[in-house]
Amino acid sequence: MSTDNFSFVVAIVVLTSVSIVVASEPIVHQVNSTRQSAMTSVCVLLPDRLPEGGEPRLPVVYVLPVEAGHGTRWGDSLAEVQKHDLHNKHRVVCVFPTFSDLPWYADHPENTQLHQEAYLLQDVLPLVEKNHPVLKVREGRLLVGFSKSGWGAWSLLLRHPDVFDRAAAFDAPMMMDAPGKYGSGPIFGTVDNFRRYQISSLLEKRAVDLRKESSRLMLIGQGNFQPEHVQINDRLEYAKIPHTWIEGPVRDHSWNSDWLPEAFDWLTRVSP
């Protein structure tokens, strides 16, 4: 993963007067990437106990945003992780990247400043793996999101199965079959480009390989997109693709509706 096309400045949030990093407080990297139309940031939340001596490096959960910039209309993912102490409970590094435009985790076919997938792969991942004690292999890269970022989590894993290990999605439009809804049109650009990221098509493409492994995809409902969860679950079962589906209670379409702990439990579970 090349880092030639981006630069970053590290800003460390510290609550004491001494020059040390307090692991329980987030570290914020400012990123100036040619793949984004404005300055972005990558917030890194470390567990209180970091690896010592010969201890293994830590897995990373990439908590994918639903909104551009630092929007919190749909809740606050960082606050939710801190509320449940998920970074310490599971001893993982949690990463919260921002995007200059509405994130659909796709590369626009013409506008190089709308290359969201490449930005995550070629800017965010190398930044995190260079500056923090994290695993640099597939098993150490986990994805979670909801709504459009749930779609993004699945599409990233399905398009890059050797880069990411598991993806959990809450209340996501998994059966979307054309660009246009939910602000997706300007991000995908064309129908042909959208097809490269379409979840149902990617599942067909990856079905043979996915059948060989334990569950790498998780769905959590119920919410706004419950009918689409039912449909995609039916397709997964028909294709005999291992997956995890937790319908659960009806929840608000938000980061703050208490579904993240279930997602983290599954993401960090040791495979049989």
C-alpha cells in the first residue's frame, strides 16, 4: 500500500501537562490526501494496555462513518465505543476516519478527489499501521458500520478479501440495485461504476471462496432496512455462504442504539 500521495500531521490529545500519550484518549491524525477534496482526519482510540516486550500487536476495528466530515446527525460512533469501553473490553485499536464527501466507499470514475476506497486503503491503513502497534495482516483488520457505512464495510471486504477479515453491518441498504438513493449518485458517478460495488453482485462473485471459510459477514437488524436484510439473508442462505444474522429488537437508525457491543463481540471472536 503506497503512501506517496498523502501527508499527515499528528495531533495528540492529552489531558495532562506532561508530554505523554494517554492511551484512553484519542489520537487525531490530520490527513491531506490527493484522494479527498478537503483535509480529513483519522481518530485512533487505543486500549489502556498496549503491547509490551514480545506481546503480539493489536487488531484494528475500522469504525466507518455514515456522514461526511465530523457529522453526528446519526449519533457519535466514538462516544458509543467509549461508553461501552469496547476498545478495552476487546483490547483492540479503534479507528475513526473522516471523509470530505458523503462516504459510500467507492472510487469515482473521473473525479480523483472522490476516491474513497483508495483513500481508505492507501492513506488510512498505512497511516495507522505505521504509527500504532497494530497487526498488519488480514486477521487484524476488521470493519463495522451501519446504513451506507454498513454497505461500505461489506463492499470493502468483498472487494478486498485478502485485506480485511470480517465486516459487521447494522441496518444497511444491502439490496440497493442502482445509484441515486441516499446521496449515492454523485459518489458512484455512473451505473457501470456502481455495479463494481453492488453487494448482491459481489456476493455472487465471491461465493465459492466464502463457502470455504467460517462466517466473515455479519448483519444486525431490525431497523429501517429490515426487508433488505431479509432478502440478502435469503440470498446468502441460497448460495450457502456462511454468515451471521442477529435480528434482535427493533432499534433506532443510529450509532447510539446499543448494537455496537454485539458487533464487536462477533468481530473479535476467535474463529473455530
